[in-house]
Amino acid sequence: MARVALSMGLLALAVGAAAAAKADPCAPTFNFFPTADEIGLPQLVNNKTCKGDAVCNFPGVWAEANQTKYMSKLDTSIANGLLSVAFKQYGNEKPRLFFAPVTPLLAAGGDATACALSRFPAPTATRRLHQADAYAVKTPGTWSYKVAYDGQDALPGNRIAAKSGELDPLYLSKDGHHCAEITVTVTGAQLEPAVADWPSSFESTQTVCWYKLSTQTKATFDFDMCTTKTFTLNVSNIAPLPTNLTQNGTALSLDGKPALLFRPVVHLFGRKNRTLDGTVLKELEYDNMNNPINFINKYIVLPSNFTANETLSFVLDEDSLDEGYYALSAKVALVSGFPDLVDLTGRTAIVQADAYGEDVRGFTEYGGVTIVNETSTVGVQKSKTTISEITSDKLGAAIQAGDTISFFWRFAGIGTERCYHDKVEVPDCASGIQIYAKDMSDKATEHTFRVVFEDVCGGEKVAEYKYTQAGVEAVSKVDYIPVETHSRQLPPRAVQNSAAALAPAGAAAALAAVLALLLVGRPGAVVRAGEQGAPGGAAARRAAGGPRPRSLAAALRLPGRAALAGPCDPVVDLAPTANEITPGFSVDFVRYTIDGPENVTCDGADVCNAPVWGTAAQGYASGLTALAGGPLPAGAKLLRAVLPTADSTLYFTLSSPLLTFNATADACAPVVLPTRRLLVPVPVTVATPGTWAFTIAIDGGAPVAGTRVGSAGRLTIGADQTGSHCAVITATVSGWATEPISNITVPAATVELCWWMPEAGQASADEPVFDTCADDGVLTVNVSGLAPLAEPLTYGAAPVAAGGAAAQLVQPMVQVYGQKVKELNGTNYTAGSTDNGGQSAFVNLYRVLPANYSGEPITLALTGADGAALDEGAWELTVKVALVTDYAALVGLPGANPIVQNDTYGDDVRGKTEIMGQTYAIAGRGVSRSAPLLSAISSDKEGAAIATGDNITFSWTFSGLEASQVCVHGNTTIDPCEPGAGGLVVAAQALADAEAEVTFSVLFTDVCGRNATAEYKYTQRGVQLVSVVDDGAAAGGGAGGAGAGGVAVVRNAAAGLAGPAAGFTLAAGLLAALLL
């Protein structure tokens, strides 16, 4: 798919390509796919050792195959730089991108002909005579690099074994689009033959871009159902936004349009499931695709220029959809046409072969979140709301106070209903609702029942009834069908131990049974009123026409009980299934576990709460005690949990016999009558079922009324509830009536739960500080600013104990690990006899901080296994700060990492789980107990005649951890002062006569501030080595080294003097003179 180079969309790329075509042949290029051998050292990447010829980049979006896959499609090449990528959060592992500079100027003898010729003007017949046929590198250059992240000031890079560099994408920890500009500089290279006006340095810059995304896609959906004749979806607050695909920081194009790394897409799907009057449609009653008037299946791809503040509206029907209710789901996700460059969660290939998938066919989806509309009515209404049915089971039937009345109605419209009984709102308003007739002292007493329907367009329709002793009358009339004149009867209800209809005849029968037992004086079967074989009951009461006593206690003149409670206290169920929340309930959400985020659809028999509130997690309570000892506090409480920084929902239901009509409530009021030989239980039933409501009090604040979802309550913990919080849920039952005992009371049910929600996704600390110069020679690391701190485990809000000590939900941990990479003299470390069997060249320290740790700086002394002293030399070390827990199931964060460390290093952390880990890589640190020594000194002009301007090569090696080197040539300081692989080349200063003398000296300072020198002097007769190799300096720099506090001895061959640091005195004097 060719790009048009002259189009405005490709102007930036055309300029970049032109620049690349005219690139300086002397400038270094980049190898972004170096092997471990080319990097210079094996690398621990993604918990695996990368070595040999393996490429170590992570994640795979930076692999060569991934980066080159789309080059032809985009009409570009890898020579122009890396393509931008997107990746997710990888737990404790961090992305790593390595690179190596490529140039002949870094190797002695390298072919630099193309580079050299580029420094001359275009050849002519005369100018050609001044150019050589070939140019080679005489003195290799040295290289360095710096990185500027997101336009910030450039930071110097740490070279790996002097061969490669590394980009740290997590230097910028926030989610979003980032770029890093890498600049490589090569200095000091010299050619043979020499080239006039040869530059001192060459540099190249490459830009690497990426998008980090640790969360899922999100958006806000709003349905507009009352437009003129259309059904509209409004989409806003989408994140992330469309992101361009770039190469070397420049946006690319494809087929004349911006090439996008990814972009959001909305998938709206669902069907009509009810008509306007509420008639349920069967699932198979779809229209065919040629006339899709009953279902919706649309992919809405957001435009490339969509911005964060925009709201897009999409018409879904275009006058074609039927009126009615629709069960709809909306899914927001990211899609990409470059899946090998994107490594985000929830990767799914889109398979939509029909016309609906035309806009997304061939794309790959990431991070999809389905939002099921469960809070608002969704549908299409184009006409006014009408009443199609209004009736009752008591139309024209005599009614007495306390009788049940059922009302039935049907509206043709989309909206919500509210019921009012004599202007008092009745909960659970739905057709078929039952109410209990109010008192009617005479025939003229009249009561009303009204149903107010408000449709989605703001219109209002009312179905109104009135009732008297003579029965129910429908005041409102249907709009387009005849009024139903017959009385609609409810199906017969099975009677269970019912005394709700007990009348004087029934009461007399019960009393007669009691008196019979008293007279006979022996046990007998108790026949309860209303059961088969029992005289009386509701029909007998109505036939007798007598008044109904309020309670059996009143009828028998027994004292009532003021507070009868206990066996039927309401019980909270914290693990309701989706069907128990409400039949057919379904919700899609992200469930966070230690294995990572998981897209979950909760329906049917699924429990929709987070696992931290489930049985497995809360089962830890069996091994805990109160802080002061003894059992855990009484009451319904949950163990404290760790929640992600995201919305979290806890569903719960309430059970009580007082909520069910005609339920047996004997246990609520075990009233008994004394006889001479037995106690006679009195049956109690629920005549009027109660309703329940609940409140939520956060952190001791005022209770706030909760929100019901079907039959369940819902506690929503928002993503803004970071830190430590507690909630008390109080559920109460009210409005019930029982017979014959009516003065029953039950307490409220309470649940207490607490949580901790981290404010940041990772633990953090100030940059660790290493001390390699302690008097005892022990390498230490100082860590400060550690956060978060320990969080206690509680039962409800009460602290608990495990094993006699206060239990901690999480505790901070510091881990320091690494290995020796170089000897003191700069040679690469090789395992051998000087490293105590390898134990003194490797460190892995875990330190779990106590519960009372309050953030003060800590110092950790580093040793090898079994306390072995660390070997002298340069080390590469990593400091990790994290939280650890013994209660992994109570942690609802992604990326938790069970610690598996079976050797002695893991004694403090074995069996724990690590969360929120963050690493700080420290290079160039090490152990230095002895003073630096001069281990090699030479020059290519020893005893060789020298003339003014001749090149002189000085070579030297110090054994020590370098902090700085200062080179002084005569009275001139040379910077940089690096000998490189072939030594440092300088031009001889003026030598007036055979006795004229010029000095060259090197002052080496190690990380502990100790010094050593290498000193030369030269005349026309050649170079003389003033300093000599120090005793013992040629040793490899093992654990013993030269001994702590060793002094470098320099012999002044010219003066015939020997003494401590004589060379240092001379070099220091020269340096001081220059500074003055």
C-alpha cells in the first residue's frame, strides 16, 4: 500500500526520509536488536536469563520480526528507526530495550573510507589527487549516550560493558504516550592517513515511542430515546484516545490517511425483548438481516481526530427500529491493524463475517469492557403512552378492612411506574401488586390507588382506581381496547399453618381444643385453625360476619410480649448469586485477583462480588484471634481487604420470614399456653409482608440510604476511596404484620467491613544510596522515603492477631540483588577461586520491615550467602521495594507474585506474596576496600625519537573503582581523560632543544576519594615512565585485594625517590597550578 510522498499527511515522513538519505556516513547508527553477546553481559529479562545469541528486548513488540512485519505495508524500512508500540503492565517485570552503536570508528583498523571521503568536497580531476584510496581507523574512538524522556533534559546513559546501552521505559511510570530521544556520541577517533579539519566527535539521534496502558478501556454511554424519530447513542469520556503510529517519532500514513497504532471502538448489540405494552418477545423473534427492525448490532469506530472533551452521537435506527423495549449492551475496546506492535490485555481477534463487521474486519481487539445497561430503561418510543389494561381481582367484590387487593394494568410506553395508596407511595410497584385494604368504617369510606407512568419523553399517564366496601372501581379507562368487566381472580395460594384468617369461629375452635385437653387431662393432637379438619378459617369468619380480634393474645386476654426476637432476626447473605439478586440479572465487570485483571460476566448461579469478600479469602478468620487473645469479636464482620484503584461493588441480600406473605413465623414469637401436662404452641404467620431497606455509614459518618438492585442491596466502593476506610451496612425490616401475635420486634442486621486502596500502583522509595567506602569495607545501601507502610489486618475495624502477634495485611519489603561484573582493574569478572565458590560475587537480600516501621531511612549491610564478605570489584545491583502479605486471597490487586526462594536468602519471605513491586537498577557500584593502584603503564614512544607535533600514545590501567580521572599534558588539561582500548593519543608539545622536557600525568580518584597517579615525561629522545606498576596491582582484585587501608606507593624514577603517594603529590601540584 504505497504512500503518496507529496501529500500533506506524509510531509513529515518525506522530510525524515530525505534526511535519512543524506545521513552523515561518519555518524553512528543504531542496532536495536543486539544479542546478549553484543550487549556485553547476560541479562535477567522477564524472570529469565538472556544470554548468547538471544535478543533480550522485552516485550516482544520490540522484537525484530514484529518491528519489520509492517515495513512493506507502510512503505518504509527499519533503517528509518523503530515503530511505536503499546504494552501493558507486566507485574514486577519492566520492559527493556537495548541498543548498540554501529560505526567503524570504534574499532582499530576499521574501514572508514566512506566516512573520510564525505569530509572532502565533491571530487574533481585536480582534487582527487589529494584523497587517498582507503582510510582506516588508527585510534578507535569512545562512545557515550544520553536519553531525553518526553522532552525533558537529557540524562547520561549507563553503558553496559562499554558495548551497549539501554532504554528504561518505566522511567516514565504514568500510563499514556511517551517518547525517548537517544543521542549517541563518538569522540576521539583518528584515521590513517589523517584527514584535515577532522571533527572531534560525531553523533546520531533516534526517537523511540511507546504507549503504556495498565488499565482497561473506558467510556460513558448515554442513550437518547426521545429524539424526533431516532434512537441515539452518545459516547463521551473515552480513554485512551486514538493514537498515531510513528517511526523515529514521526507520524506515518497508510492509504493517504493517518496510520493508527490503536483506536477506540464501540460495539453496541442487543434486541427488542418487549413490546410497548410489555409483551415479552421470544428470543428467536428477530427479523432477518435485510429488514433489521428488531435488533441492533453496530461497530462504531471513533475518528482519528477524536479528543477527550468531545461527545459523539450515533443514530442507531434511522427511522427503522420498531417501538419497544430493547435489551442492549455496549462494549468499548481498542482495535489495532498492527497487532504485532500491541501487547495489551484482553487480546481478541474480531470475527464478524457479515456486513455489521465491515468497519472492523481483520482488526484485533484489546481491553474490551462490556457495560450492560441495568440502571435505565432503554427503548424506542415514537408515540404517546396509552393504557391497554386496567383491572383488579376485586372489581365489584365486597371488601373488608385487611383484605388483600390485587391491581393489574398495562401501559404501552417506555418508562417507569410509581404506585400510591391514598397518596402514600408503595414500594415494588409492578402490575399484580397486592395491598391490604384500609379501614372502612362505613359504606361511604373511599380509598384510592394510583399508578403514575412517566415515559422517556417526559409524558405522564395515570391508571387510577378507587375502592369502598362494595369493591374496586377502575376510574381510568383503557385507550384502545374494551374495558374488561369480569373480575380477574388470583390463582389459589397454598395455605401453610395459616392463622391469618382466624375469626371468632376459628378462635373458638382453638380455645375449644385447648379446653378439651384441659378437661380430658391427656395429650392430644393439636389441630391448627385453617388446616384440613379445622372448623373456621377465613371463609367461616366472613360467613359469620363478626369482627376480627387484633391478636390471639387479646382474644384470650393474655399479656402481649413487648420484644420477641432472636430466632428470626434478619440475616445478611454476602454471596448472592446473580439470579438471587434478580432473575435474569447479568453484569460484566473486571475482577482483580493476584493473577491479574480478568473480564468476567456474572449471571445465573455466579456470585458477582470480588473474591476478596468470598469464602476462600474470608476463611483466614479461622486461624486468627482477637488482639488481646480469645475468639474474634462477635457480629457480622469481614476481614479487611486490599482493593484496586477502581470501582468495586459488593452485592448482598437480606432474609427473614417477615418478608414473605403467609410465611410461618412461629420462631419469631413462641407464645405458649400453660396446661397441666403440656405447653401448647400458638401458630404465627405473616399477614402483611414487610419490606427492607439499608443504610451505609462510611468511616463513622452519618448513615446514607442505600440503593437496591432487584432483591439485593449494593455497596459501591469508588476508585476515589483510596487509603483506609470502613463501612457499616445496617439493614432493617419494617411494615410487616403477623397474626395472631402482632407485637414482634426484630433488630437491624449489620455488617462491618474495611478496606485499603493504594493511592499508587507501585511501592516507591527515594533513589537508593550505596556506600562502598565504610571503614569496615562492608557495602551498604540506604533506603528512605519508602511507601506505602504496613497496614494491619482487621476483623471489621478490630485488629486481630496471628500466632500471638498483631496480624498485618501488608508490610513493606526491600530486596537487594545483583552480582559482580568487573574486577578492580576493569577486566570482566570470571567465576574463580577468589570469590568463595561464587558466594562472595552474588547478593540477594530480603528485608521485611516491622509493623511499627514509620518511614525512617534504613541501612542494609550486604553480604553473600552465609555472611560471606563481598568480593572487591564493580557490581550491578538492583533494589526492589514492594509490599508482602501472608493473606494473598485478601489482595484484589493485579500482578501479585508468590515468592519462591528455597535457599537461605528467602528465610524472611518464604510463603509470602509480593505486590506493587518497583525496581531501581544501580550500575557502576561495587566494593573497594583497598586504595587504588597503578596496574599498568606504557607508551608507544618509550626510547623513540619525538618531534614537535608527533602523536604519542599513553596507556595505563588502575586497579580501583573509578570516580574520575584527570589528564594533564604540560600545562593543559585533557578532557575526556580515557585511554580506551588503544590508549590516549596526544600531539607532542614544542620541544625547543634536546633538553626540553614535557610531563604527562594522570590523577585517578576512586569512589572513596583515594588517589593514584600515572606519570610520564618526554624529550626529543623519547618517553620515560616516571611511575611504575604498584606492588600487587596485577592481582585480579579478589576478596582480599591489597587489604583495607592500603597505600599506593609510587616510585619517582627520575629523582630516585620512593615514598607514599609521591606521584600523587606531583600530579596534584600540576592540577592545582592549572586551577589557579
